Amino acid sequence: MSRFFRAGESDSDDSDDYSDEISETESEDHTDDSEDDSDDDEPQQKRIGSRFETGAFSDSDSDEDAVRVVRSAKDKRFDEIEQAVTSMANGQKINDWVSAQNGKSVTSNMLPPHHTQQISTEQLAPQKDPKLSPRSKLDLLSHTYLLRTCALTSPSPSALSDTFKSDLDLDTLFSQYNEFDRANKGLQKATGIISQSGVPKFYIKAVAELEKAIQTALDKEKAASKKMNASNAKALNSMKQKVKKNNRLYEKEIQEYEKDPENYDAEVEEVVEVKPKVKKTKKAVVSDSEGSEDEEVDDGFTPVGAGGKTVEFTQDNLFKKLKEVIDARGKKNTNREEQVRILEKLLQIANTPYQKIIVLLNLISAQFDFATGISGYMSISLWKNAEKFLNVLLTTLEANPLYIVKENVPEVDEADKDRSSQNGEPVLIQGSIVAFVDRLDDEFTKSLQNIDPHTTDYVDRLKDEVGLYAVIVRSHAYFARLELTDAICRTTMRRLEHLYFKPDVVIVAVEQATAALLPAKIAKPSQNSSELIHDLCVYLYKNGASLLRTRAMLCHIYHHALHNRFFVARDMLLMSHLQETIHQADVTTQILHNRAMVQLGLCAFREGMIKEAQACLQDISGTGRVKELLAQGLQLQRYGAATPEQEKLDRQRQLPFHMHINLELLECAYLTCSMLLEIPNMASAGVNPENRKRVISKPFRRMLDYNSRQVFTGPPENTRDHIMGAAKALASGEWQKSIELINAIKIWELMPNIDKIKEMLGRKIQEEGLRTYMFSNASYYSSVGLEQLSKMFDLPLSNVIAIVSKMVWNEELSASIDQVSNVVVIHHVQPSKVQALALAFAEKAAGFVEGNEKLLELKTPQQADRPKKGPNAGKEATAGKQQQQRTMGGTRGGRGGRNRFNNGLGNSVRGGRQ
């Protein structure tokens, strides 16, 4: 065992003193420089206790006289850097590099009194340096022990200096390494201040001198006969590389220092006052590029990146920064607002068309990233930003026709370099503008779905539709120039969906407002809405896919029905055969079909075609799920009837409020048509018993039965009460009262040409009142005068003759007309006894059947949800699916059903493509 380890185990006084000194340095409880050598013999705990007591008294005395000094952030940061720099400089001047590690030294108790050599306490505790390897720590500890031995035997410090000069020079590098890191950390903390006032000159001077000192140490090592060990050499090279790498950042400053080292820091540095950061309210919306830039200038800070370095946006690093944003997109902890700000800055410095297009494509995508999830939607400010940037993109593409944005573009190797047109060849850029248009339109619809329609916010939001429509028209013109058929069809469908449900006046106003927003060569105002809708639909008939053709057909039918062209809309519906295959289409298309059928029924009602109107409205209004079928609300369902995911999807399909069809008006028209058809039908049951089984409208029958069972009936309060009262009056022959009740309904005011509609309803009530009177009282008359009927119902004689003749012709009434005397001769046919019994038996059987049906209706809803078992369960399920009609209740058809749907519609409209 070496003398070093034996000395550590000996019980001599010298070894005891040495071990006490080592323990003192390890515990970091250093004594003051003024303590005597005799204090080493006292116990360690006693010395520590007296020191803390002394420190306590001194602190209490100094607190009374202490004055608190408030310093700025710049002074604090620069003082930290200056302390580290001063420690490095002092260590170099006195050739005591170890003391520069923490800036303090003590008189070594290892030396006799005649030695004045200053040795840092950290030299005695090399194991505290985390950057030293175990081998280096052992070497430094060995140096300490040798230093102790030579100090006891040497007559003067010169021998010590000569013996360990080279070793001390090498050990200084490790402590200098720590001070260098401390100075750099302080510099990073003061990045914001340095960006305003510049790098401190004393720091530039210190790193320049440090690099020279390291080079000097390397030169001495090369000339020395005894080389350092491998660990020291590795540490020295590591420090050299780090200092060299750091100084590359300040090459200009170091060159200025080397020109005149003495007068470099003689100039007075400008004091830059750092503006306090203005506290801003949190915004979920990213502001425009100009506004965000002003805010950053007001803050007085410069954006920094990783490592505290200032982030600069230039033409050279534009594609690099853009790639960083693209790579970070979609990751978990990505700050989307910061990404948008970076892209806006890149857009400001982009000066070539290719750079602007690339940045705009990513900037628009970043705006859409804020809306996540099924129910999430973009805020209005973000939506307007996306619309603005999309307009900028289209403007750039219109101004530079050689730059084309398409979806299917081959990959380019030099994607991070600017590209330009060569020899007039177009520059293809990968992107999808039509996807941006679709997303912008969908987000607009989502925002309307989530805004309360009864507030002014909804109206303000609806004003943005003109700008959106202008974007769609502008993109449509761009795709038409490039002859992109698929994109043209999609934008045409979007354009059609914004117009088909509007009246002529509104369509013309929208077209004029759009023409004012766009250049004259792109949009021309249309004065005829019917021609515009016709042109858009015809293009989709010829070029669109099957689904787009179907939706275009339904929109066209809706538009014709809205403008009272019933026969045109009816013929288009029948020729397209949509009713046969619509249950196999997707849900949104089925909703559009239901809307077209309802509008067609209202059109027939306005035109006075009661039977046609009732037939069109029966499938929708007779189900009791009008809101759901028209996507204007959700029905209250029993617990567990629908999953949360299904409810979310249903809410997503809801139409905005301004597209709704008034359900009260729809119900009023349907019940009025049912009244005009059911009351004569019920009255004819007395003449023809077979008509008892004929039910035209079950909902109307149920309402009438419920109202008839009421003991006391008050004055009518709502639409149903008015119609039920009018039905009772009509059945009893009081047609004047019936007309009064029908005209008193206020909902008719929502229809155009209200006077014409009320006049038509009054005439229909008179005619049906005449029919009802003839059915009810035919058994009491042998003949009835036509002129008397004309006076009773206030109808022209010709109309009375026509109505009675039609009843006789259709065998609804057993009578004949005597034209000479203008009377109707009633033929009474008395049934035989067998016939009477048969009729009675048939009536009772019909009553039993009706009772069974009512009982089955009560039990069916509870049993419908139960799965059927047995060998025929699959066949029954298949048969049930085939019975689904034009409602949303059915599931979407399989692959074969979709093909049949496509082929059916394709055959009906394919002739127009040739």
C-alpha cells in the first residue's frame, strides 16, 4: 500500500490534522481566514457550533443597518456574468485557476507558517466536481497529498512551484470549465436584454483570453517532457472544442477586440431601457399578422428558440422554418397559435410566388387545425382569417398562371428550394384548394348550427355567406381555367346548395354582391335565377358522379316547387325514378329528398290541388317524425334508444335555421288537405258501406276522434283547434263557419298571395260541403233541386251540376239528373234481409279488425327492439328491410343496393351527357 493510503490510516498528530482538514473541506463548513492553527486540535462539532453562533449574531446586527438596493433585471444578469468572468481572470493572473471555480480561497493549513502559497479549498476536495472522472479525481487527490508532503519538507515555496507547475496549470482547466459554463448560462438568461443592448464587451474579452490561455496550455504540453495522463488530455481537448464552438458565434466581436485589446471596453455602452411586459388578456383567436407583430414590438421581447438563441426569419431559412412547423403539426404538445404566428411571419418575408403559395397552403391548414372533434367548430375570427388567406392564395394563383396547385403531383426532390417556371413550363405544387373550400363551407354550417338563431349573432354570422359564396365562385373559375372536372363538380354542388332554397330576389341580390367583390372577368351578375339554377344542374347532370346528379336533381325539383312550377317539378321527380331507390342513398340525400317532397306538396297546396298536396305530404307528416325527417330537430327518444355517437351524428346533420321549412305551416296545410278529403269520405260511408274501411289520413282521424270525445270544447286556441272546429262545422253543413275558422288561422300569413289562398280554400270548402251534404242527406230525399243547392252553398249553377254529375259518374251517389226540371233524382235501393245481415256481419268484423290493429300498435313499439329467434329470423329481417320507404329510418343499403341506386339514376339522366 502506498504512503498516501498508510498516512490516511495512521494515528499520528500529522495524520489527524490532515484528516481534519479533509473532513472540513468535504462538509463545506470552512473556517474564516483569521482562525489560528491551534483551532485544528479542537473537535469538529465545537468549531461548527461556534461558527454558526457567530454568524447568527453578526446577521442580526447587520439587519438593522442594512439598506435594500433594488436593481434592474439587466444589472442582475450582467453581474452574474461579470462574476464568472472575473473569477476566470483572477485565476489566470495569479496562476491559481482552481480558485476561479467559485471565486474564494483560504490559506492552506497544510503549509507551515513561513509559506505564503495560496491554495483553494476546492483543490482539497476534487471529488465535488461532477465533470471529473474518478481517475481525474484520484490524480488531483494525489497532487494534494504530494503538495502537503513537499510543503513540510521544502525550505521555500519555489521548490513547490517548480515541482508542480505543470500539474497546477492542467488542473486549472477543470475549474475554468465550470466558470465558463456559469458565464454562458448567465448569458442565456439575459437573451432578451442582450437582443436590445448587445453582448457585453467584458464577456467578449474574457472568452477571447480564455481561448488564448487554452492554446498556451496546449503548447506547454507539447513542449513538456512528461505528458499528461489520458483523462486530463481528454478533458483538455473537450474544453478546447467547446470554447472554440462558442467563440464562432462572436467572431466579429472577437476580431474587433483583437484589433485594439486595451481600448476595447473603454467606450461607454448605451443603456437600453427594457419596457415592462404589458399584461394582455388571453385570446383563443389568433389575430392578423399585422396585429400580432405590433403586440410583439410593444412587449419589448424578441422570440427565442431552443437554447435561448434569437429566432430570425430570413429568406435563407424560410424553408427550414416551414419544415419545422410542418413536422410539429399534429403532435401532442404543439402550440397551434405559435405555429400560426410563425407562418404569418414567413408569409411576410416571402417574396416569390412559390414561397407565398407554399406558406399559404400550410397557413390555411393551420387555421383549420384549431377545430377538432366532431362537434368542434372554428371561431368566427379564425374562420375569417382562413377565408382571407384563401382569397390571397387564389389572387396569387390568378396573378401567376404558371403556378398550379393540384392534388396529384409527383414528388420533387428539391422541395426545400425555391422553384420558378423554366421555358414557360408550369410549376406544379401539391395541394387541394377544393378541400379548403369544402372545409370552409362545412365550418360555416357548423357555426350556424351552434349559434342561437333567435339572436342578432346569427344574423351577423349569416352576412358572411356572401363572402363564402364569392370564394366558391372564385375557386370555380380557377378550376374551370385548369379544366379540373371533379373539382368543378364539387364547387358547382356547393354553389347550388347555397342557392336552391332561396327566392328569386335573394338569388339576384347574392349574385350582384358577389360580382362586386370579384373581378369582372371572374364573376358576372345573373339576372335570372331560374337560368342560373338550370345551368348549374345541367352541368352536374352531364359531368357529375351519381350522388352529385341525384342531389342536383333534388335541388332542381325543390327550386321549381318553390316557384310554383308544380307540373315541371312533378315530371322531373317521376322521370328520375328517385322514389324507388332513394332509401338506398345516404342520410343527407334522404333529407334533401324529404325536403323536396314537402316543398312539392306545399306547391300543390298553393295551386289548389288538394289531392296531390295530401299525397306528397302524407309520407312525411303522417309519420309523426317530421322534425327528424327534415333535419330540423331531434325527437325525444326513450332512454337507451340511441347511443351518444348516434346523437352527435344526428346533430351534425341538422340544417341551419334559415333553411328550415315552417313545421306549423306544414302541419296546417296537411291537416287542411286531410279535412277536405276525409269529411266527404266519412259522410259517404252511410251511402256506400265499403268506404268505412277507407282511411285517407289516420292522424287526422285520431285528432278528430279525440276532439269529439271532449265533454266541453272551448274556443279554438291553436292551429289544430281551428281545423278540428272547421271539420265539425263542415260535417254538419255549416260551411260559412268552417270558412271563418280556417281563415282565422294566422299561419297563412307566412304564405305568399294570402288572399288568393284564402279564396281558394273558401271555394274548396263550399264544394266539399256540397258533396258532404249530398252523402249525408241522400237517404232523406227523393229529389233535390239544383238551384236550391246553388243557393245553399253559394255556388254557380254550372259548378253544382258539374259536382253532382261527377259524383253520379263515379258511382258515389245513386242518382240521375233531370235537365228539364233541374233536379237530382235520388234512387233508393233497399237491401234484402240477407244483404242487411251480411252488411251487419261485415261491419262487426271490421270492428274486430280495427280493435286488433289498435292493440297491436300499442304492443309493437316494445317488441320491435327485441331480436327475433328461430330459423326464419334472417328471412324476416331481410323482408323488413325491403319494406322501408322514403324515410330516414332505414339503414343504408349494401354494396349491391348502392350500385342499383347509381345505375337507376344514371340511366334516367344519361341521355343528357351525349
